[in-house]
Amino acid sequence: MPRAPAVSETCRTLSHDVYSSLLARARSRPGPMYPLHVGDTYREPWPGLRPESLPPTSRLYNYAPVRGEPTLLEAIRERTRRDYDLELPSESVQVTIGATGGLSVAAQTVLDPGDEVIVLAPYWPLIRGIVAARGARAVELPFFDRIGDRTFDPERALEEAVSERTAALYVNTPNNPTGHVLDAGALEVLVRFARKHDLWLWSDEAYAALAFGPLPLPLWRRAPERSLAFCTASKSYGVAGARVGWVHGPEAVMRAISGVQTFSTYCAPRPLQRGVAQALLHAGEWLDSARQAYRLAAGAAAESLGLPPPSGGTFLFFDVSATPAGRDGIERFLERAMEAGVLLTPGAACGQAYESWARLCYSAIPPDELDDALLRLAPLVSGGAQLGLPER
Ligand SMILES: Cc1ncc(COP(=O)(O)O)c(C=O)c1O
């Protein structure tokens, strides 16, 4: 008997509704509704990145080479040389449809169904589904809210999470959602663990350019033989809709990744690849001013909610269980925030251990609107928001 038309077993649990289930109700409410639930920016991108600003050339809207536009590949190599003092062989880079596309093709390339990926939590909400769409399993390891706590032993926690099916360890620092930046000591623990168990390291670099202080040498740079670095223009240059990212890693696996890229989406949007190439080389001032604006927004948001300021990225993440509006549960808290005009992400989207938490993106709206959103939110949180161990 042929199978009836149906959604595959693998994809049955995937939903597009990861960021807020309150959206439909929010749309019908009068008054301002501040969308702090999705990671985005209010800033207009650097003008030189726009396709209409590019020098007139032919074939701008034809297919690009699968690996990427030559000008973008060259700009990526130039920036890697400048920022990390490393010469990337050109065969070790693949341009992708954002970092999301990069992680998806990497998951297809290095995972088999039934494999496991240890995902340091709390995490960027899409990573779990990317792993699940491959028929693999994300093993969540609460980490960013615990590292630095004297009672937390990261080596032991990692050893408890590993199994015969573990193929990779996913790490995102600066972290979405906590804004935490792992220090050199923590990164070395992760590298030692990956080497001991012969695992891939997936180094998600989405916010590498948005750290508010100096960054340690990145994870991928410490173990290049087993690392895949996932990079994107979305966050640094405020062009999430352009869908331009890239992956780099050891040449042998990059050949396979380019093969998978060919059969999934072929190439990333060509005009935007050319624009991002210009941004990587010439938009340093734009990036500096974005980082400065986000740092100020982060400070204002953290202060108003009574939280320590984050070290990078574009988010705050906090436990609401002890807040005036959170005592009746997270759903009620998110509902009351929505009624006050602010949409937040439920913490469970970032990991099972974070049911009572909420995520706020402080870069999504301009500073004057953010001030208003924070005024509306503060009474719901006053004095009770916590950042730290859920069961401390
Ligand atoms: C940690 C992290 N990785 C990857 C991505 C995906 O970025 P892109 O827009 O390049 O697909 C995001 C987007 O929010 C993110 O926060």
C-alpha cells in the first residue's frame, strides 16, 4: 500500500510558532505592541550594502557560484585574516542562507538520523528544530545560567550528557538568549571534552561582532581540526532579511557541505552577497555605532528590570517565577506583558529547564520606544526578576 499523503514522522513536531503564541491576540489589541520577542533591529542597514548602491554590473540576479560570490569569499577571508590572524583556504568557506541555512546544511552533512547533539542551554530557539529536522536529537545541557556558580561542575555535566550517539557539541557565545560570553577557561573545557570524545564543535558566531567587551579567542579557533564556525551578516549589519551567512571548517567536510548546499538551496541571494562583501570591508563605523547603541539599550533594559547588564548579543533572559506578575505561571506573565503592550519570548523556547523564564530583545525597537516598553514592563517584574540557577 502506498503511504497516504501526510507530514513525515521526522517533521511532525516542528512548528513555526516558536517565538510567541500570543501574536494573533496581540494583533487585535489597540495601542502600541512592542515586538521584543524576535531578535531583530530597528536600525537601517549601512547604505552601501543595498543592491541599488552597488556598482552597476551585469548578471546581478543570475545564479551565484554555489560556494559563494568571489567578492564575498574574498571579503570573508580578508576579515578572518584581520580579526583572527588566520589564512582561511578558499575551499574551506561556504556561503549559506544565513547561519540558519549554514546549521541546516551542516546538520544534514555530519549527522545521521538517531545521532545526538549536545546543545548548551539556554539556546537560540531554532537549533533544536534544525537538529530534529535531520531525525537527530538535541540533548539539552543547562549551562550559561550556571557557569561561574561554585556548585556547577561543567566537566561533570558534559560527561553526563554524552552518549554513544553524540556527534557534536553546539555552543553559541556571545549567547542568545542570556547575553553571556564564555571566557577562555570555559572554552578550553569544551575543547578538551570534544577532543576526548572525538566530537564536532559547532561554534555559532552569530553575535561575535556584538560583544560589548573584548572576546577571548573563539571556540573554533582553538580546535580548527574539528570545528565548524557559523557566521552571519544578520546581526552585525542589521540585515536578517538578506539571508547571507557562511560556514567555515576543515576542507574535507566543507567539500561535503558544498555538496549538500547544492542540493538544498544551491546559492544564497546574489545581490545581497555582493552587498555584504562591501559591508565586511567598509562598514566598520556602522558596526561600531550599532554595538554602542545596543550596549546602551542593554544597560537601560537590565537596569529597569533589576538585572545585571549582559556582556553582548541583543537579549536579556530572566526567571519570572518570583515576580509580581509571574506567580501565577509563565503563561499568565506573558499574557499580562502582552496586555501591557510588550511581546516576549517564552523561556521554554530556549530549553526545557527554562519554563518559567522570558526572553526580551532590546535591539528590536528604537530607544524611545524601548523606554516606553520598559516602563510598561517594570511593574510586572519589579524586584523579582532573577538571572541565575532556576532551582537555586
Ligand atoms: C545564536 C543564533 N544563531 C543563528 C541565528 C540565525 O541567524 P541567520 O539570520 O543568519 O539565519 C540566530 C538568529 O537569531 C541566532 O540568534
